[in-house]
Amino acid sequence: MKILGISGSLRKDSYNTYLLEAAREAIGDSALFGTFDIGTVPHYHGDQDGEEKPTAVQHLKDDIESADGIVIATPEYNYSLPGVLKNAIDWASRPAFNSVLKDKPTLILSASMSPTGGARAQVHLRDILAGVLAPVFAGPDFLVPTAQDKFDEAGKLTDEATQKRLQKRMDAYIEWVGKLSA
Ligand SMILES: Cc1cc2nc3c(=O)[nH]c(=O)nc-3n(C[C@H](O)[C@H](O)[C@H](O)COP(=O)(O)O)c2cc1C
């Protein structure tokens, strides 16, 4: 099984990128876990969305296509998801209703420095994924609020309760992807 991890944050010390790394550790040997850096993707441009696409866009689409599932860890920016993440989804979403995202089992995680943990970004992201026909793992939102207290300086998830919650969520997600791709 192959899982593709996408962080909605481009910064080096991103809690969401750290969270994705913790998800990779939780998955362990149950699946291959690769990541894609959406910072390489240009702004969506309809004139460039022809037969031949910008190289980074083609890589994104290929990586999504070859993955059995996608794990997205996103910050919340101004009550929604970051524009870079929406931009990457827009590129990957074509052709409409028949893109590499169609039927791709997706898991949403979010980390935020605020006490709300990125909940509003998740609501918007779920809606967008419905629009591209990507099923989202059903369960209570996986939120990591006050993320600055849950990771150490090296970016390791140190909060035990969050670790346990993440392990349970990743086990259930991998089981779901396995059932869908069987
Ligand atoms: C432009 C911008 C807008 C933000 N808006 C929100 C917000 O609406 N809600 C929230 O919980 N955090 C908000 N934050 C704070 C982020 O949760 C915090 O910076 C977080 O660490 C970003 O994720 P990262 O560590 O993965 O980069 C905002 C941050 C930025 C840069």
C-alpha cells in the first residue's frame, strides 16, 4: 500500500509537516509513505492546464494517481485552508469529476497554535474534497490544538495523548484504505 502525505504549510518548522511525520511513524511498516512538497507547484493557470502541464503539476498528479490514499495535514489560515493547498488541489482536480482525486481515500489532520486546532480549515477542506469526489475518512476531526506545546524542538510529537489518538486514527485509516483498494 502506498500513502501520499501532503502538508498545507511550506515553512521548515511547520507543525503540520511534523504531524505528517508523526503519522508516517504511526503507519510504520503497514504502508509506504511518501510526501509531496506543494511549494513546487505554480499558481493555477488555465492556459497551462493542457495536454502538457508544468513539471511539478505532472509530478503531483502522478504521485496522487499512484497512491492508494492521501493524508493531508493542514494549518488554518484566516478561518480556512491555506491558498497553496487549495491551489494544488485545483491543479489535481482536472478533468472535473474524473481526476486523480476521484475515489481517492483521504484523511485530514490539522495542527494549529490556536485552541481551535484548525477545525474551520477542516470544514472547508472536506467541502472541497467532496467537490472533487474524494471520499474523506469518517470520524471526528483530528485536531492538534496549541501545537507549540505538543512537539519538541526537533519536531517530534511528544504529547502522549495526541500520539495515542494519532496511532488509533492511522490504524483505522490504513484499514479503511485496505478495504477500499482490495
Ligand atoms: C496568514 C495566517 C493566518 C492564520 N489564521 C489562523 C486561523 O484562522 N486559525 C488558526 O487556528 N490559526 C491561524 N494561524 C496560525 C496558525 O495556526 C499557526 O501559524 C500554525 O503554526 C501554522 O501551521 P504550521 O505550523 O504548519 O505552519 C494563522 C497563521 C497565518 C500565517
